[in-house]
Amino acid sequence: MDRNTFTGLFLIMIVLAGSVYFFRPSESEMKKENERIAADSAKKANTNKTITPVAKAAAVTPAIDSAVLKGPFGGNISGTEQTTILENENLLLTFTNKGGRILSVQVKGQKTYDGKPVILFNGNQNKFGLNLNIGGKIVSTNDLYFTAAKTGTAVSMRANYAADKYIEYVYDLKGKSNNVGLNINLNGLNQVVQGNTISLNWEATLLEQEKSAKKEMEHSAPYYKYINENPDHLNVAKDEKEDLVKGKIEWFSFKQHFFSAVLIPKVPFEKGNLEVKVSTAPGQVKWYGANMIMPFNQLAAQNYSMDFYFGTNKFSTLKAQGYDLEKQVDMGYWPLKYINRFIVLPVFNFLEGFGWNYGLIILVLTIMLKLAMSPLTYKSYISMAKMRILKPEMDVIKAKVGDDNPTLLQQEYLKLYKQVGVNPMGGCLPMLLQLPFVMAFFFFFPNLFELRGESFLWMKDLSTYDDFIKFGVDIPFLGNHLSLMCILMTVSTLIYTYFNNQISGATGQMKYIGYIMPIVFLGVLNSYPSGLNYYYFLANMLTFAQQFLIKSMVDDEKIHRTLQENKTKPVEQKKKSKFQTRLDDYMRQQQQVKTQEKKKK
């Protein structure tokens, strides 16, 4: 405590003590007050003799409410839990009067991997309700027993504070919809609730739906969206809590891998926080918690209107909801998400319209992509063929220069490239241009709801791995299974690497790196969807076919003659590429550096 604070408190104490002393009543005043109190008591005693006690009790009973007898919402503190059901073609909702909330949500027409109904959350470990400041005490409506009333497609839940003071939740489920309307009505509570804001609390434990709990966890997280911003999410791998204070919150979502529970207020939340905890309990994935702040305008009739969405994470379904909900589906980073959203997904949806099996759709999609990329594949093949044909001349240069002067060796190589008009990077650039499409599918297939539960050949579900061989125990690098489609993908990649080395003439470390990578990806992709491994397998097989056709069309002797003819052309007749121009500049710079070093010596 600093000196100024101490001095202020000391002066206040002196003022209070002086007030008590100087303004205390005199003895005569105290005597008169005692005589008045005694006269009033005698008068009341005589009056009570003429009033029937029963009549008096009946007259004052209506003025005594539950808040006086037992505290806020005293009549709703205890009760018997009862449930009410609403359902349509898409959802089956179970409501409980304990908290006046949704007890469980079943998404109809969907099954878990082991064939059970898909239930997003269920049980009393889930919470939903308001936190109200009444008399300095926080009252949670989740602990109150409401009175339920069902009318058609709606369920009303009401908790009375007094005869004309109550909280009411009205849930409305329309036909053929995944949306549940919610109206929260606070009637007459402006005389009771303190403050200008109230808090909405929602907690839910997400239940396991998919074959791999680990993969489901990696694709599950709470999402949220500020107004005029893109959706964002919390950590998918560990516990996290985040305060949402950067703007008004348009919606938030308890997202699982293939299903979501979203809350969309008609008036955005002022601020709030979200929390996620990874669950270790069997059959559970994660626990989500949300606290959102809503304005309380001290109106006699305060209303909050919002909508729930309970359903699949199918891209088109979420997009139809609006509010950018489809951006919960992870399509990858830039530019991968744009490739998936605006190229791959439209083509996939087009093929889906034919009603084919999804294995066939993936095959046709791969063929179309390979045909679109065939000019780049052809250019890459020709460039690698030129480098292979130049290999004998490069070996001669290496024998003359030796390995002691790598800078000089590189300069001699560059001179040869310039003479014959070859771009050493010509084979890599077309492959790099194809790489974003290869990586885009790495995000596309694991998040594609359409593949969920779809079988092809021995693969029972294209959205998860096929455990062709089950180990029964976890093995480092592989896990507890071995995927046949992943093995086929790995073998085809090794074969592709072998033939690619034959075309390019790769030697040394570069030759062996190509064999190591497929083995590494065997461990990585073994637990990824069989649909993804199926695509990579098809891509390799179609590349074999492309290279076979290109090889039959390309004459190595003709390429060799062209390269030798380029040596005889004057330099000014040779069209320089940007890469060759950079190489010339680099060589001149190196030569200048060496000249300056010689002068210093």
C-alpha cells in the first residue's frame, strides 16, 4: 500500500468516527423513540384479535414467490427428468426437461463404421443453457427442471421464476431439414437479472464415429467465424482454449471429421471463448466447450433467435447453409485449396452425376487429370531423354576436368548445355507444375464425405484404410495393420522410380533417394484412406502407359542428331531460354571473382 492510499484511508476513518460522535441521538430522543415503538406494538396486538388468521394467510400467499422461499427459480431446482422426442427425415432429437436442452442428436440415414446409428452427442455430461446473474449469484439454467410442452414440430421448455417471470426455450424442427430453430424468451426477468450481458454455455463430448479414432481426432476441432472474416479453428492435436475478442462471432461449430454441430445466432455474439480437450475415454473423441456473450437490454420481453445445424460435412450441403460453413472442410493450403475447390471438386461432382461406383469415378478422374497434364509429361520426358543422351559427353568432360574442381566441372557442363541448346531443368519444371495437383489430392480424399462407407473391390470404405493384414499389436512405423492398396501404391512407385531413372540417366545419390521416398510414404500413407492410395496407384499406372506411348513416338537417334546440329549453329541463331541467360550471367560472375582473386595474389 503506497503513502497516498494510506493517507486517504486514514482521513476517511477520522470522518466516519467524527460523524458517529457528533450526530448520535441524545438521550431524550432515544427515550421518545422507545415509547413510540411500544405504543405501535400494543396497537398491532389489539388489531390482530379481530382478523381471522386463515383469511390473512390466504390474502398474502400470492405475493410470496419461489425466489423468496428457495432462491432464484426455487420451484425448478428439483424434479424428475423426462424426455421428449422430435424427428423428421434427417434427424431424431431427444430433449430433456433437465436444463430444457437437447439431450442427444441422431443423424438419420448414417451409420458408424461398425454399423450403429450416428449419434453426435448424448448423455448428461453435455450441457446447454444460460448463465444469469441474479442477486450477485450466477444461476445456470442447465441445472433447472423445465416444464415441457410439445406442439406439432416444436417443443417448448419453460422455467418459472414467478407467475409472470420465466425463461422459455422453443425448439422447432422442420421437415426434411438438418436445421433446428431455437428461440430463447426471457419474460419479466429485467426486474431480476443484473448486468447488461448474459452468457450462453454449450458443452459436448463428441462420440467416435469412424474406424480410426486417431484420424478422426486429427480432423476434429471447434471452428468459429468472425463477421467478414474466414473461418478459423482451434488446435486439432492438443488441448487449447481461445478467447474470441477480435470481433463479433457469426457462428461456431463443434466439428468432427465427417459431421458437425453448428450454432448460428441471428444476432452475432458479442464475444466469447472456445475450448477443446482431447478425450482418452473409450468411444469418445474430444470434449468441446463454448461460452458466448449476448447483450441483455433489460427489456421486459427479451428474445434471442438462433439456428442449430446437425449433419454431415458434405461440401455441397454445408455450402447450401451459407455463412461459409463449407470452409470447415479442409481442402489444403494455398494454392491447393483452390485447385480442390474450383477444379477437382466440380469434376468429381460432374462424374458423380452418372451414378457410377466411386472406385470408377476415381479412375475416370485420374485419367482426365493425366490427359490434361500430358503436354507437361511429354516435355519432361523429352528433357530427360536429352540429358540421358548427353551423358557420354558429360562423362568425357568429367574425366578431363576431374573431381577436384567442382566449380570448373560445372562450368564445363554449362558450356555443353549452351552448345546443344539443352535446359538441364527442363525435366524438373514440368514435374513441379504437376506437383500441386498431386498434393491437392492428399487433402481432397481424406476430407471427402462422399467416399464415406463406399466400397470398391476388397476396400470396404474408401474414406479409411483397408486393413488387409491385421497385426493385433502396434508395430513402429506401420501401426496395427498393413494396407494392401498402400502396398500396391508403394510397389508401383518403386517401379516408376526405376524406369524414371532409366529415362533420366540418374546416378549417385539422386538415384537412391528415389527409392527411399516410397518406403517412407508406406509408413505415412498406411493409415490414410484407401481412396487416396488407390488414386496414387492409378496415377503411377497411367504414367507407365504415357511413358510407353511417348517412348514409342520418340526417336533417340533423331534427338542426338538435333543436339549435334545445335553445336554447329552460330550462337546468335540459338534462342536462349531465361534459364540459359541466368547461367551465362552466373558464369560471368564466377569468372570475374576468379580474376579479382588472381590480381590480389
